[in-house]
Amino acid sequence: MWISERSILVRTLTAALAGGTLLAVSGCSTLRSDAKALMDFGDRHGESTVFRGLGESDGYLPSGTSLSPFDAVHPALTNLDPALRAALRSAAADAQEDGIRMVVTSGWRSAPYQKSLLDNAVRTYASEDEARRWVNTPERSTHVSGDAVDIGPTDADSWLAQHGERYGLCQTYANEMWHFELATVPGGSCPAQIDDASVG
């Protein structure tokens, strides 16, 4: 199943590049196993089993769902750092003016939710070292501290990678084009990307 999903991803990106519709995938240096991270860890082992006991109060979003950056109720957004949330909303409004619809696929997460993601990634990759490239520990996760947000779809990721510095929003991990943090002042320069979540 993984090979099939990767093939679809590679074909889609190749077609987008050939058609000139993919603007820039900042920080995505390769498609090798990095594409594997696009799989939803919950779907791999049965979402209801993996995330049993977790709910909206944990910042949990069921697979395939997303939130508007302007949502004022869901803890995945309301528990974000207020400055990050404001920058995200400003960027989303400007992206919309450019015809880009931005959604939040993950924001703040409780420590138990983050631990479930990491535990499931270890099962998926059969290696804690490989899992840590994609999922941080609850103690180190910027999602748990409310300092990170995952954006979708891909065109919104690309737009934010190109324009995020205006808002102080930076793609912090080179292998996660969807992961953004408030890492500079608006109009400042983003710091160099970290290879993955396991570094540092």
C-alpha cells in the first residue's frame, strides 16, 4: 500500500512540475522516504485504536478533517500561542486574496495526543530513530507548547513557504513542508531549516 501511495504522490508532483503548476516546494530536498511522512499514522493501524480516549480537548482532528485558520472554538487553534494564531490568520487572509485556500491540519496537541502519535510512528517505522524524524516527543514538541501549526493543502504550504517571512512564519523542518512556526519577526529572515524533528 505504501508503494502505491508513494507512486501516486510522485506522479502528482511530476505532473504538477511538468504543467508548471507547482510553484516551489521550499525545503523539500527529496521525495525518497520523506514522502512516507504524508501517510496518516492513525490510518495505518486503525485510527480508533491508536487514538482511543483522545478527543477535541486534546487538539485531536480525525483523519481527513481540517480547520479554518479562523476557527475560534477548537482547542487545536485556541491553544496556539496568540501571536502565532494572529500571524496565521493574517497569512490565510492574504493567501485567500491570491486564490489559495489555507487550512490547519494540526495545531496545538495535548501531551497524551503527541505521545500517541509518537508511539504509532514507532510501530509504523519499526524504529524509534526513524519515527523521531517525523514525530517529536511530547517534551520537545512545538505542537504541545502551542508554537507550531501544520498547514494544507500543498498549494497553501508552497504559498506560505514563499510568503511566510512577511508574517514571521517559517517552515522549520526541511522534511515537513507543512510545519510552520513563528520563528522570526514579521518581515524578518527565517532561520535555516532543521533537517528533521530528531535534530537538536
